[in-house]
Amino acid sequence: MLHFLRTFLAVAIIASPPLALLKPSAEPSAVQKQAESELLTLHKEERQAHFDHNITFLVSHVAPHMLDVRDGRVNRVSPDSVRDKFLQYFKNSRFSAWDDVDPPVVHVSVDGTVAWMILHVRIAYTTTDASGKTTNEDTEGAWMSS
């Protein structure tokens, strides 16, 4: 399951730039503040969707042509494949944590038309296999969404 998390959650892996370099230096405009607020609200709603196993909500925010960049490869991911992965992922999982390790890093263009967010979360859950055996998982994931 850990491999699935690493495979699925990352739209792009950040190679390790210091997070301070990613913060804008000027005071954000009203448009930027509004967009940042909306993105942070979406992040909270996606957290709750994991606890509720709300695949419809999660997939509704997937772009028609998402890219998964990792391990020297670029893969195109469709909303249908995301739905299938969530179905498998949620099938026998029960979450106990899906919490920020670091505050989200959000950047919104001055005109509010382009934005990205870097997330670093701790995810803890229990899975139950067909025989009834349970396994506890506790991991961290980091990714960038735009």
C-alpha cells in the first residue's frame, strides 16, 4: 500500500528546494489571498474525503490530463485511472490520520489564474485483507499540485 501512496499522491516530486525560497516576498493581493484561502479549504475537504472514502469528491478535482512525474518518467493519468486507484485504496482501509506535517506552501500568481500547492502529510490507516488480517500503516507523503 505504501508503494501505491508514493505512486498515486505525487503529481510532481519536489527535489528539495528550501521552502523559504518558494514564498513570495511581496504582500499578496486580495485575489491571491482569496485563491489561497480556497486552495486551503479544498485541502481540508480532501482530507475529510479520505476519512469518508468520498471518491467522487476526490476525482472531481482531478484534471482531465494529469501528469505523474517520478523516477525519471512522466506518466499521463486519467480521472478514470485515479478513480480505480482510489477504489482499490479505500476498499479495505480505515484512516486514523491524514494530517499536515508542515503547513501547506501555496503560491498564486498575481492575477489569480495560476496556482500551486506543496503538501507534506502524515497518513496512518489500517487495512484488512480477505482473510481478515489487519495491517497498520503509518507513512508520510509529499507532493505538489497545480
